Amino acid sequence: MQRIVPYLSYSDAAAAIGWLVATFGLRERLRYVEADGSVTHAELELAGDCVFLGSCQPVDHGPGRLPASHQVVHVQVDDVDAHFDRACRGGAHLISPLEDTPYGMRRYRAEDLEGHRWIFAQRVRDVSPHEWGAITPGEGS
């Protein structure tokens, strides 16, 4: 996977996936669906490169309106703990602390000086999509 991955939020990620596949020719690699049916994470690819996406949670912006920041840049780093320390020393506004995820990443989330959101992550263990609850195309929903 490339080191910098766009992460897009949609009010209806499932519809966006269908449209992006049909219209732009992206291929769905996997999706994670919550109990309420919302897609909170999906991965689409084209020619080996990837984009992440998911449904955003509306936050008093009115029906069908996304928050001002509805995209995230996902960056793979070699040492996320050292990167986190550097970000803290630099005064980054942290959205989440350093955490280990069920899908094998160690990550933290931050905003830059103008409110753009960033996720910095390091793969710390290999976990199949099935182990953390994602489905791959052809398995149903």
C-alpha cells in the first residue's frame, strides 16, 4: 500500500462505493459495516493504489450535509510512536491518542493548523479482513 492514502467521508458510503466502482472503475477491496448498516470503512483501488472511505456521522449540519472537514489524509510511517512524540512537541491538535486497532494498525489522529485531519499509522501486525469483521466483494453484506 502507498504511504499516503486519501480518506473520504460520505453521507452514504455504500452508495458512494457503488458509484465510484461503476463510474470511475475503482475496485472494491473490502468494507466494514456497523450493526446499523453504515459503512464505516472501505478500501477501493485502481491500478494498485488505494483510497479509503466511510460514512461520516452528521453533526448538526442539516440533512445530507457533511461537516466542513470531510476528508482525511492517511499516512503510513515507519515509527508511529516517534512520529506521535514529534507531533506532540510541535503542538499538533490531537483528535485521538495513540491506539492499537483491531485491524493491526497503531495510529493516532490529529488536525493541522487549519483543521485538516490526518491519521498517522504503522502496521504492527497482519490481520486478515475477516478477523476484524470486514467483508470482501462477493461475500454479501
